Amino acid sequence: MVSRVEHPAASYKKIFESVEELNEPIPAVITGVIPSWLGGSLLRMGPGLFEVGDEHFQHLFDGQALIHKFDLKNGQVTYYRKFIRTDAYVRAMTENRVVITEFGTAAYPDPCKNIFSRFFTYFRGIEVTDNCLVNVYPIGEDFYAVTETNYITKVDPDSLETLKKVDLCKYLSVNGVTAHPHTERDGTLYNIGNCFGKNMSLAYNIVKIPPVPKDKSDPIEKSQVLVQLPSSERLKPSYVHSFGMTDNYFVFVEQPVKINLLKFLSAWSFRGATYMDCFEPNASMGTWFHLASKEPAGYLSSHKFRTSAFNLFHHINAYEDEGFIVVDLCAWKGHEFVYNYLYLANVKEEWEEVKKAAARAPQPEEDRGKNLVSLSYTTATAVLHSDGTIWLEPEVLFSGPRQAFEFPQINYSKCCGKKYSFAYGLGLNHFIPDRIVKLNVQTKETWVWQEEDSYPSEPLFVPSPGATEEDDGVLLSIVVKPGAQRPGSLLVLDARNLTELARAEVNTIIPITLHGTYKP
């Protein structure tokens, strides 16, 4: 799985450059054979505009939200993209500057205003961004583009038009939610976000959005907080990007990357601060695992699990087996925030400089953590300490120097919360995505798809109709090959062995995408 490919031409820079939206879908040139049963839309979100006027966005997660769609119908494929008409985007376009502070880019007062207007603007505080560049997923019968704040944006999955901005604070006690919810087979959706708990302390709320009601009303209006989990530090909640779910439990990993609430509140009073400025590491806390039951919903406060410090962004899967809970994660060793290395100035450097920066960053590993272990197929351990804390040591499924298995996907409809064998992910080579990987989490066997000067996206698994085997299906990934005649393509791989079945190529560069969904 370890990539030996070098990128001296640095053509990966192209996936971090601005593009224009398309006026209409463009047809793709197909090579190979797309399975006849594969019909639907691959929807993806990512940044598509990296500067406004003379101002450049600083961080990978600041570029303005661009929604992409590959449509597969009757053996034909088209590609389409549009910018989401968020407040952040519309106002930036209107004023030709950054107007709302993003993750790592500060917005400043309009220089055309007089000094008194600018003074009062400084003290008005930061507006929370609605730049929904991270993911797109269904809630009920509707689709929403999301980031990690309290704002989500309803979009039309066919026309890609922006329909409505929704403030989740109107329905739930949360400051924001992750871009990685979990969904039950009946359409029930769960998510997690931080909130203000008792006595002005910070906590984490697991929230529930029910399936579409019989009266076809908006299920978001029926949202509720299911259970609240405490924060280990009263005024410094941990950054949370995803969480785990089994048949009967929620798994929340409280990592040592903290949000300093005092810094955050001061940023609302003084311009020039960003969200990134409010993060700080806690070198002494390690990492805590919290469990909550689903039915009845409740925090299992008597269960205290701890391990050494790591950054966590993506859960792979979690499941119950013989009375144990198995948790598979994409983890980065240490307490320093990995996002510190995802400023555009870093990832757009020449290849040797990218490698030097990555060498200073926390290193990845895939961890498997449990409670008291007697399962025969793992080397993970757990030790009960005298203070009642259970110290966890993981089994490492994969570890390579400056290599990461990230953006994980599974056969979600069959395996979410169940014992499983296969995970599919994006291989990061010094933070540059240059391969697709299949990992057998039971045997550690890996399969790799990789081409020279090609940069794939997170692979989404689509099962074959009537499939009985876990890996009977295809993987869909957007691949960018900057030097090719048609540099953007939809790649279709056989999920069993990562052999190429087909690709649909278009004559346009496609910037990096983060997450997405397949709409049958």
C-alpha cells in the first residue's frame, strides 16, 4: 500500500486552483464498459474558488463551495458543476472580496468605508460561515450541502440549484454539527455537535432527525437531542469531525485538539481572527472514548476509556462482537492539529517542499480500539487501571512513513454498525491524494489503484443489485490527470480487486473534492 510514486512536476497544484461553473452538463467520453445496472448521480462537494478579487483564501477548507455531479443514464455520462449560492459566496462576489471569515481566512472591514464605519464593523464580530464545501447528503427526501457550522444548505440534486439556507439552531441545541451523520435503514439520521451544557460548561449533543413523517412535513422540524455527553474540559471542547455507531451504541472519541472558547468569543469581538486561531493542543489529556446507548438513550458514565494522544477525523466503522465494541479509525499520532499542515501555501508548494512540510506533521495510523479484549482476531489490548479507567492500546492495521489511509468508505447499507471485512479509502502521499486503496481490516491485506500524475477522490462504494458478498459492487471516484487531453474523469473500479471497468472523461480540470454521496 505504501506509495513509491514521486510527483516532481507538482501537477497536483491544479486540483487547488479556481474553476468556473458550467452553464450546462457536458458529455463525457467513455472508455471501457459501465455496468448496465449503474444508473444515477455521483454528487460531490469541495472548494472551487480559491480567491476573490485580490484576496486569496488561505486554507484548503476556505475555498467557496462547488457542487459536482456525474450523471450516469442509459450508458451515457455527463458532468456538471455549480457554485452553491451561500451568503458567503454571494456577498463575496458582490463586493469582490472575502466578506465572511472562513476556517483559516479572516474577513476584514470594507476598505471603502470611512474610518468610523470600519471601527464599528470591527466590533460587530464574526459572522458564522455557511460555506458548505465539505459534504452533501440526504435528509428525508431532500439533499443538503453542509460544512461544520449550524448552517446547512438545501440543494436540488438534479439542477444543482441552491434552494434554501437552514439554521439548525432553530431546531436543536447545538453550535454546529459534523458533516458525517449516520443513517438508519428507515431514514433516521443521527449526528453530533458541541453545545452549552449545565452551568455554562461545554458538552456534546447527539441529535436525531426522524424519517419523513406521514404528513410529508420537513423532518428537520422534528429534530431532537437524544443524549448529552460531557466535555473533559469545561471551556475547551474537543474538535469533532465524525463519530461511530453500532446497532446499540454511539461511540464518541474526545481528542486532544481543543477549541479555546475564550479565544473563540474574543474572535467574535475583534476582526482578524479565524477558526484555526482558536484551536490548541492539550498535551496531557491523551484521548478519551465515550459510549452512549441508543435505546434507551443514555450516557454510560461508568465506562471510562482512554488511550494515547491522536488526531481523529474519520471513523471507518464500529460494531459489536461477543460483548465487545470494535472501533476502526483513521488516526494521526500526537496532539498537534493536522489541519495546521493543510494551508494552501503548503499543499501548493513544489514537491520537495511538500515532503518537508509533511515530515513535520503528525503521522497517520489506523487504530482499532476496544474495551476488555478476548477476541481472537485482534492484538488490541485493554488494561483496567486503579482509578477505574481502561487504558486502550490499538492494533495498527496499516502504518507507512508519510502515507495515510484516509477518507474511508465501506459497504454502508450492509455493514454500518456490523462486523465487516473491507474498507476503501484515499491514499495520501505527503497529504497529496494519489491512489485508491482497499483494506481488509481482518487480514490487513491491501489492494491499490494508482496511475502516474493522477489524483483521485474519496472512493464511494455502490453495491451490485442483489449482491450477497460484501465487496460485490463498484467504486466511483473523480480522478484528475492535469496533463491529459481530457483531464477530469469519473473512474469506475471493480470493488473486489480494484481493476478498472470504465472511465468517463471530460475536457475540464476538476478541483479537489472532499466528500459526497451516490443518488440512485
